[in-house]
Amino acid sequence: MSRKSSFAPVVSADTRVLILGSLPGERSLAAGRYYAHPQNRFWQLVGDAIGRDLVSLDYPDQLDALIAARIGLWDVVASAERSGSLDSAIRNAQHNALSDLVATLPDLRAIAFNGRKAESIGRPLLANITAELIALPSSSPAYAALPLAAKQRQWGKLCEFLA
């Protein structure tokens, strides 16, 4: 089983919402970009929340749009052993220094966890922060139990923290 590592955080000094995933999947790692799997709904869900079409943009423009909207990205897992892309296969995880990053974000209002695994790891690591912690349904194609419209409603709550 190979060890996989997360990407660097994508944030700016005025980030208001930080979205935390678990660990990039195989497609994302191969492409070197967040949420690269074509069936992952991340870019659609965030785009819907901020009123922008992020899906049609190229990756650098997607990141620029997030920064302009005051949204940051990172993962709760710094590195782990995992076969495939499923969160349930994550083993021997080392966590990212979430509190250290949060301490550099004075305008941060909310931290959103993209899926249950990200929340189960990240929430205890951020127990002492003042930003609101929000559990979101996973944008992953592996999580099909909730219809897209229901995911869009929940992800749409992010805009409350961006104004």
C-alpha cells in the first residue's frame, strides 16, 4: 500500500471559509490538483454556492475564483497509506497542522468539512477555535446516497459566511 500526501493549502489572508477534504483521490493526485475526478461535484457545489460557473474554468482560474470569493481549501490528512481513493481505506494517517493554518486567517468565519471522514478527523483537531464548524455532504461520486439537489442546498449555506 503506497503512502499518499495532500496538497499545499490554498488560502489568502482574507479567507472567510475554509473547506477541508480528507485526502486527494487517485485522479487528483495524478493531476496534481484538488477535486480532479470528473464526477466529483466539488466545483459545481461551490460554484452554485457563490453564484459562479466554476466547472467550465481551467484549474488556475478555479483557484483564483475561490480566493476572490474568500474561500480556502486544504485537507485534514497530510499523508496516509491508502489503496485506491476511498476514505474508508485511509490507514496510518498523519494530520495537517490545521490549527496552525487557522491561526493565520484572521477573517475566518467558518470551516466546512467535505464529507464525514474529513469531519471525523478535523473536528477534534479544531475543537478550540472560534470559527463555526460545518459538516457538508461529500462531493465525491462515491457518496451517492444524497441527491445532488440536497447537496446543493447544504453547500449553499456557505454563502452566509462570505458576505
